[in-house]
Amino acid sequence: MFDTLVVQPIFNLLALIYALLPGHNLGLAIIIFTVIVRLLMWPLVKKQLHQVKVMRKIQPELKRIKAEAKGDKRKETALMMELYKERGINPFGSIGVLLLQIPILLGLYWGLQRLLKDPGTLETLTYPFVHSLSWIQQISNNAGLFDATLFGVVDLTKSAMGQGGVYWPAMLLVIGSAVVQYFQSVQLMPSTKDARKLRDILKDAGKGKQADQSEVNAAIGRSTKFLLPALIFFFTINLPSALSLYWLVSGLTALIQQTLILREDATEMEDGVSAAKEREKNAIEAEVVQTKKRSATAKKTRGKKGRKK
């Protein structure tokens, strides 16, 4: 079922691009395949980044809620959940893109593993309309025509670490994938000027100061920006470099998508801060007006009681 629903469709899309591409270079086919996949994921990516933008915009309001709660965690959590609901924020909204990429990566991995071991897979795993293409027919008759390189420079069948030691062209792809993933993570993180490091928070907690849970969570989130790049590095270092190429191009495309959507984020954040300050000012003014009204009403009541006496 996994082969039928995941591996075969992904493999056939890659084979179709490879067969129709002038020069029939596997590396270029993987690059085009990756860009197409990322474009197909655009609606989900856009929705995810919308959540990120909203989270950045509400940072001033989250600070206001924290000040208003005055250490009451139950009240703070209730107000935060109310704000999330009001702004349509799903705390787990960013997981969708990652979950969607897992079967794509696994399908591509199994398809490439078969293809790189035996180019004859182009004949056995392709759909009839793909198999009928002239270049697929030629490879079926002569496997030596199969070009498993990136522009003749990187052998995509080799891994970065193998029996022969370090294969540096593949290692550069692995390192590039990790670096791009790091910048992706940094770009999506809300930036706060007064954010403290987890080490400093724990240090203060050791001195008896009560740690703020939201501040601890934010610090942990910032610390994990190194986790995914490290996982990608150690996961792809022993795999055929074709997978590293996919992850690198996918990361670069995602970085461009994020930049396009978040380009106006700085302006929106300033607008959000101004709006929050304006709302706070209006709330204070309304409270002052209400206080004056209550005071005036109380004076009138006392005056009436005095006349009655």
C-alpha cells in the first residue's frame, strides 16, 4: 500500500521529469521535482506562515496579558487561550508541513534507493505512459546511459561518509542542508528584545526566583533551533547524496517562500505594537471616565441624602 500510494507516484513524477529533461541529468531532475513539490505545498505553507505572522504580531498583547495576570498562571493561560481563539491561532498549526514532508521524503528515499541500485527500476516501477517515453525505453535497453550525477560533479549514489572516508561533494550538500534548516528555524521564531537565555533563567531560579513558565518555554524553543539541523546532518550523512540534494533544495525553496510571506512582517509588528498601545491607552481613558462617572454619581447620592436630612 505504501508503494502504491506514496513511493510509486513520487517515483513516477521524478522519472517523468528526468525523461523529459534535456540532457537527462538526475541532479537537475531532483531539483525541479523538489521545487514542484514545494509549490504544491504552498497553500499549507502559507497557512503555517500566517500563524507565525499572527504570533509575532500578538507579542505585545501577550506581554500585556502577563502583566495583567500578575503571576496568576491560571488567569494568564485562560487569557492567552482566549486571545488565540480570537485571532484564529492553532498552536500546532506549524506541524502540518513537517508531517506532509515525512512520507514524501520516505517515498523519495525508497524510490531513489531502488533506482540507484538498479536503473532497470525505471521499467518496472513506472506507469505505462511514463514507461513509453523514448528515454525510458533507451535506458531499459542500455543501463549505462543513466546519469546519476549532479551536472557531472557530484555522484548522487555516494554518501558523505562511506567506506572510502569523506566524500566532500556530498558532505557539502549535507552541511548546506543543515545550515539552511537553521536559518529556516531562526526566521520563524518570534524575536523579543528582552528575551533571556535558558541558562540565565535557570540561574535565577537557583537563587530562589520563581521562573516564568512562558519565558522558559520560549527559551527552550530558541534552544531547539539547533536540534533539527543536527538531526538532518546525522540522518543524511550516511544516505545517498541524492537525498541531501533534495533536502537542500527543499530548504532553500522554503526559505524563499518564508521570506516572501514574512517580508512585511516588520511593518506589521510595528503596527501591532502601535495598535496594542492605542488599545491600552483607550482602556486607561475608559477606566478614568468610568471612575469619574462613579465619583459624580456618588456625590449626587450623598447630596440627595443630605437634602433629605
